[in-house]
Amino acid sequence: MKTQYPYNPNRLVIEESALNAAFTQKILSAFPDVPKQIVGQVNEIKKSGHSQYKKKEFIITDYKGDMIKTCPGCVGTVNCNYLVANIVQGCPFGCTYCFLQDYMNSGSIVICGNLEKFFEQLTQVQRNGFLVRLGTGELADSLAFDPILGLTDEIIPHLKNVPNVIMEFKTKSNYVENLLKHDGSEQIVIGWSVNPQIIINHDERGTASLDERIEAARKAANHGYSVAFHFDPIIMINDWESHYIDVVNKIFAAIPAYKIAWISMGVLRITPSLKSIIQERYQNSKLLAYGEFTMSQDGKFRYFRPLRVKLYRTILNAIRSYSTKVPVYCCMETDQVWQEVFNAQPSEQSELSLIFDRNTVYAGSCQES
Amino acid sequence: MNILNKIRLTEIDFQDKTYIFSYPASNAQLERTIKEFGFISPPVLKKKGASYRIVSGYKRLLIAQKAGIKEINAFITDIDDYKAFKFSVLENTAHRALNIFEISSIIHKLLNEFKILKSDIIANYLPLWGYQAYDKIFKQLVILANLSLGQRDALFNAQIESEKSIILSEFPEDIWDVAITILIDMKPGANKFKHLSETLREIVQREKITYKQLFSEPNIKDIFLDPVRTSSQKFELLRKKLNERRNPVITIVEEEYHKKYAQLQLDKKIKLIHPPGFEGKEFKVELNFKDKNQLHKYAVDLLNIAENPILDELLNFL
Ligand code: SF4
């Protein structure tokens, strides 16, 4: 796998105090020939811009803060208590709209070597009688580095000790080989961000094709995992209705509805600074030419509200033509939009018919990946 | 180099522009000064076979040539080509503010003739002219080097500011003449011109047409030919038409909203302001008044508005 895999590191930088951690050692032994540099503290590494070159530099840290956090949510959108674990920050893929371009100081891939701390905190997030949703794909693609880091190999065995945690790995890859080595479990949700192939071709560089993603989802579902799909970011390309309905058709042709834990929908959202980055880096991308944008209360450009509602309703109806039961929710949306799409306030909708039919702490995801 | 040499003008190769980036080549002020005081700062030349290349002082030498001067004092240097060019750049930068056309021409030469790395130009040259060391600015300046002499002359003679000229780099070159016409005839501010460039790009990308096709559509072309409107009215009309085309749904909703709003017949001193993009739950009221009587009147107006069924229709826009 390592030889065909395109995202091997060409330099490893290790924070001294992370050096002896088991996960660090695992990574180091996987790349004996890659140049290494040991630094006292990670912030000694010169910060530089996001670049393709830097994406090949892995920085292994001894992360000091909380490794599991509540997703911060956004002003004016429905608040959600989805938890996020940022074990890896950075992504080898090159989505035009990726907010990491604006968010991360360095283009390098940052990996927390001290995974033990994550496992410790994992046991603390369980709340009495509630299921907790925890995602790893906020600042990274959860599976993009799995063929070389084997993070799922580390995490999955630990999840047995925390039965109330539903763990979501969210990806645009088809790297499921590691997952298939373990027993499938409904406690583990593999979520695929999906888009029409034409968008993948133009604006999701390096990611798996739609068919590959759905095929990987089929394998994961057959193996006993729950799967999820995220229509995110929805982009209002010409003839978007038929393109997105096709995606729904493909999903339900391959995956039985009862295997789908949830489906989320979220339109493209762009901060003004990300807009400038996109304009500069991707001059041929039509991403900003589609739809009609207005500034939302959280300071991000989104499509004009009636257009968003139309997009969501179209996709929702297509989903509902296959299943009335699959939980569907809007991501980073206002309660006005929820009301117009679902004829229900978010609290009613998210109370949740979602996942949930069980006592999940919350529904709604703030993930961007 | 610090010894002055007497050089005949016929020995100088005026056609060799290796180190020359001055624009425009003529300068009336300099001409007057030279006529009155002569050559106070001598040019710098470099030997090239039997003749001399101009390193610095091109404009002064042109003036001398025009004035029929036969011989001048000049410094002769034998430094290598890149150093000679760098010297010329630094010397000129120290003495005067270079215009954007000169800067783009320097960058073009550094990159293509002297093979200097882009990263070096960004780090070491852009700050010389007060620019931040950004890749984006570098790219914009490189593109501007492709302006034809006629286009430069048009922009220069109309005294179009650099911050506006640089936005031309965001238009495809085959539409520069139109964009320059907009800049010169319609006199937009830099921000509005930039916004126009974005709107145009988004329209042509989405509709899969060319800029030329868009500008040849009668309703757009007619704006340029309009003999009655002022320059700013023309620009506003162009902007409006393009915005409507770029954002048709928003335009319709806003028009409906404004129609309803007009039916409220509000005094101009009272404004009901909807949240941006009609996203949000609250309207804002803005009220300007001079004295108690006016405040009282507007308070009564507001109470009346609260009873007006049209207000419900406006509130429904949220
Ligand atoms: S959007 Fe997600 S998959 Fe795409 S580059 Fe960013 S983190 Fe990676």
C-alpha cells in the first residue's frame, strides 16, 4: 500500500516530548528512510503558508490541550453539541472550498502522537444514558491518511470500552481496507461527503470518485459498520437538481436505507478571506460563479435563503422517495431554514428522529471536511 | 565607474533597451530642467562592442538627442548585465516614484531576461516599491507587463491610479480595451471596479460565454454609447444590469420588497431596515429627528405603520 499510496511524508518533525509515545514510534517505524527532525517545541517550527510541498511534512506533536472538544458552532446557525477530536490536522486532498486553507497557519500535517491522552478523554465524554456523537473529520479527512497512519486500527479497539460513544469517521476517500480488518460495528459510522462527479472533478482534487466512495460505503455497510452521507458542500452548479438527484439514486441503489445512520445537507459557505484565497488560487474554478450569495449572520457567504431551501427540499424529497426513516438534517443552518425545509423547528427535528431514536446527546454536525 | 568620460551621442545605442524600463519616455519637466541647468547627474553607460548601452539616464539622453547635443559626460561601468539592471532599478527607485507600468516592466525583465527567481523578486523587489511581498501582487504585476503601448498611454494620460490599473490583471487580455474604456469613461472607484470584474467573471463562467459576447449584447453595448448619461450614471447602470444578471433571484425579491416598502409611504427620515440577505429575525428602525415635535410626529407614524397590513407583508420576507 505504501508504495502506491500518494501521500507519504517526505519529512517528519517530532516534538521531543512526543518521541516515546507508542503512536509516534509506530509512525517513525513505518518511515525509516524519511528525514527526521526533533524539535523542543512544535511552535519552534517556522510557520508558513499552506502549500502542496508542506502537505508532505508531518509534524508529530505532544498535544497539551483538550483533544476532544465541543464543535464551536456558528453565530446564527443551529447550535449543536457534536464533539470533535482533532487527532490529525491537515489533509492531503485539495478541495477548492476547503476552509483549512484559511484556518491553518502551516500547510503541514499535524498529528498528535500522544494518543493515550485521547483515549483517556474518550472515557470521560460518556454521559449517563446518552449517546455521544464524536467526529474526527473537522480539521482533516478522517481516513485520508489511514493507509499509512492506521489511526482506525488504534481507535476502533478502544471504542468497545465506551459503548455510549458513536464515533464518526468522515471522508472523501475510499480507504476502508483497515476498517475491514476489524469487526464492523454500528457504534462506528463511516461518513462520506458526496457531490456530483462533475464537482469532484473540478473542485475536490485527489479525492475518490463518487462511485469509489459509494463502493467503499457499500463494503463498510456490508461489513457491519453504519454509514452516513453528507451532501456538503452543496454547490449550485448548472442543472444541479438532476445532478444531486443522481447522487441520491446512486447511494440508494448501492446501500440499503436501514444501513444509513444519517444524511446531512449543507450548502457551500465561505468566509470573505477564504473567498479571496479561492479567487487567487483557483482562477479557473467556477465555484464562486454558481448560485447567488448573501452574507449570513455568522460572517460567511451562503446562497440566498430561498435558494438554499430549494436545494435542501429537492435533495430531501429525493431521499424521502427511498426512505422516510433515514434521519436527515441540515448542517450549519438557521432555524428559519430548518422550519422551511422540514416544517419543524430544529429542536423538534433533531430531538431526533435522528440516529438516533435513542438518546443521542445531539444531532447536527459542524464538520467541514 | 566614478570617472566621467566624454561620449558622443552617436556612440550610444538608443535601440538597446536591455536595462531600460522608463515609461513614458518623454518628460517635459526634465526637459525644461536640462535646458536650464544642463546634465547635473550624468547617465551611466556600459560598453557594448563599439557602442554603449544605456544603464541609467535614458530619458535625459533622449532629451539631449532631441536638443541636438553632440557630446555628454557619462559614467562607464563594466559590471555584469544583471548588476547593471539592478543598479538602474535601485537608482531610479531612489530618485522618484516608479509608476505601475515601469514596475511591471522591471518584473517582466527580471523574470524573463535575467532569469531571477519569482521568490526572490517577491521578497527583494516588491517591498522596494511599497508592495507587500505577496504572490498575488507579483502575478498581477506580471500580467500588466502585457499592456500594449497604446493601452499604457491611454491609462497614463487619463491619470488612472495604480490601484485601479492593477485590477485590469483580473480581466482577460482580449477585453482590456473595454475595461480601460470603463476606467477612463465611467471613472469607477477601485472597489467598485474590482467588484465589477468579479461579477463579469462569474457571469461568463456560469453562462459559458465570452466577455466579448457579453459586451456585444445590445443592452450592455448601449450603455457605453449613451450620449446623455454622465459617466457615473453609466457605470451605475452597467453595474445594475450585471448584478441583475448575476443575481436574478435576489433582484426579484429585492424589487418586490422595495415595491411593498414604497406602499408604506414612510417619511424619508424613518427607515425600516431588513437584515442583510433577509437572514435574521429582526428589522431595524432608523430615525432622524431635529426636535421634540418631529420625534412626536415620527412616533405617531411608527404606530400607524405597526397597524398597517403592508408591514406584515414586509415582515414575511424574513
Ligand atoms: S475539504 Fe476535507 S477532504 Fe477536502 S481538502 Fe479540506 S479537509 Fe481535505
